[in-house]
Amino acid sequence: MSNGCISLAVVAKIRLQERTSMSQELPRQNITERVVNFTAGDGLECNLINIRGERPADKGPVILVHGAGVRANIFRAPVDATIVDFLVGHGYDVWLENWRASIDFAPNRWTLDQAAIYDHPVAVKTVVKETGWDSVKAIIHCQGSTSFMMSAVAGLVPEVKTIIANAVTLHTIVPATAAIKIRVALPMVSPFIDYLDPQWGIEAPTVMAKLITLFVRMTHHECDNLVCRMASFTYGTGFPTLWRHENLNPETHDWLKSEFAHVPLRFFQQMSRCLSRGNLVSVEGKQELPEDFLADPPQTDARIAFFAGELNRTFLAEGQRKSFDYFNSYRKDYHSLHVLPEYAHLDIFMGKNASVDVFPLMVAELDKPN
């Protein structure tokens, strides 16, 4: 493993002053946005939100892919500068993908396989058609990252040449307590419910929803935002799980109440199989995807920058290190790894200081020539 490919805490500290300057120089812009609908390969209606600023988008399109049980808006927390602001301010044409896991759509029993085959390839082709560029860059997070990487490894998104992948890609490694929880709890609740929903912290509509919410009230005492606590229960075993509270400003901690909703148990069932294998596996037997995503060399020439919060309690940073090593074994010193010492999972995008600590690193990766 080449030291030149890894951004660790000491490197981040050294570059803090430089990145702060870069953030402060970001000009405020009036932005325009439009919604571009697309039909996924199996007929499901999805959309892309295209955001542009006053500066010409001369660096081309970049697609941002959200995780499970949220929506494209998760990249637009109420902070001084979001990743969207940062990209627009540095000359990128931003496309936020709402894929089938988006809470903007009616609940559906989606799998990562469906997203990899039907959603992301069509979204990428839509961006190519709309922009006239023949290549696209991508920033992908959590289950948007796993499903998008499934597309990439299977050769379904050849137009994508640079990928920023946060939290998890091919190797699914979680804390031991979370692995036990998913194996024990899923069989217990699956006969009674099809979904988990952090919105039950606001209104729990069924007896089972009320019982789960009561359990969270009794066991999670990390803050007074019950949706935040429900999200921690849904996605792991931390207190909290998805972020460090000290990385969020009060506005974001309140705003997230409306940004987390339904996620199907079918997804957790697939993730349980991935955890048992230690890496991504497909579950629907579709010919477009391999059963095991480490079985053959990846069918993509994209350069990948792996990002991980060292304090992530949803997916451990070890998984990103392993995925980097895997890709590095096929093309040495081509990819990169950034482990951020004071960050967890979603605070990499929602953190109040992410525009200083994180976004400049991402833009620097996007700016590298293919």
C-alpha cells in the first residue's frame, strides 16, 4: 500500500490551513435547479435534480447518490456550505439522483440489485444525454455507494470515470453488536412489519411501530430528538450511530427530523447476507450481476477515492481500507483512501465543519485528470 495514496489524520491536519482558505474563497452564488425525470429499467419512475450556479459548469457533470431511507436532499443540510454549494462553486454541473430508495417515493421493497441494474445506469445515461458530456463523475454514499459500486464492478456504468465513495463499498464490515442485532432482530420482527421508519419517532401508526418506538425511548438517551434516536436504532447500535452530535449544528440536528423515513426489511435481509460473506453479494440471481462481487476483477476503469470516518459506527472504516486494498491490487497507486479521524458516517456530508475538513479533499479528487 503506497503512502502517497492515503490521506490520514496527520495529512489532514497539515493541510487544514490550506483547505480553510479554499473554503473561505468559495463565492456565494445564485443557483438554479430543475427536476429531470427518468424511468428506471423496470419501469419505476425516479428523478434527478440538476443544480447549477452563476459560474459556468466547465468541469462537467457529477452525480450524487444518497443512501437508504433518505433522499437526494440529504446532501443539502442547513450548514454554511454544503457539498452541493462546494461543487457548484468550483465549476461542476451537479446532479442529485433520487433512486428507488428515496423517501420522496412511495415505499417499495427494493434491493441493491434492483438499484444497480435498473436505476443507476439509466440515471448516468440521462446525465450524459442532458449534458452532452461523454463521461460523468460520481459521489456516492452508504447504500447509494454499495448499489452504485455493484453497477460499476459489473460494468454497467462505463461512462463514470471518477468515483468518490463514502462509508462502504465492496466490504461490509460493521461493529460486532450490530451484526448480532441484524441476525437476531430481523427474524423476530419480519413476520409483523415490512419496514422500519424513523418517522415513528413523530407518529407510530401500528402496535409494532409503537412497541419499537417505546424500546428506542427506553434504550437511547443520547439526545432529545426521537427521530435521531430512531435512525440510530434503525442503522446500527451506536448512541448515536450515523454521526457525532458534536459535528452537527443545532439547525441540522432539527432538520434531520424530516430527512429519514421508511426503509424495507428486504434491504436488511440482503445486508445480513453481505455481512455473513464479508462483502457485497447479489440476491436476485439476475444475469447482469455476479453473485459475489469479489469473485472476478472489477469491470470498470474508474478511479476511486475511498472516504471513511474513523469513528463510523454504521460501517467500520476497516471495510473501506479493505476495498481500497482490493482495487489497489488490480491497479496499484491509481486509487486513493481518505480516513477522517473526527468523523463518523453522514456527518462527512452534514457536519458543520465539513466544508473545511472534507469537501476540499473531495473536490481535489474530482479535479484530478482521469
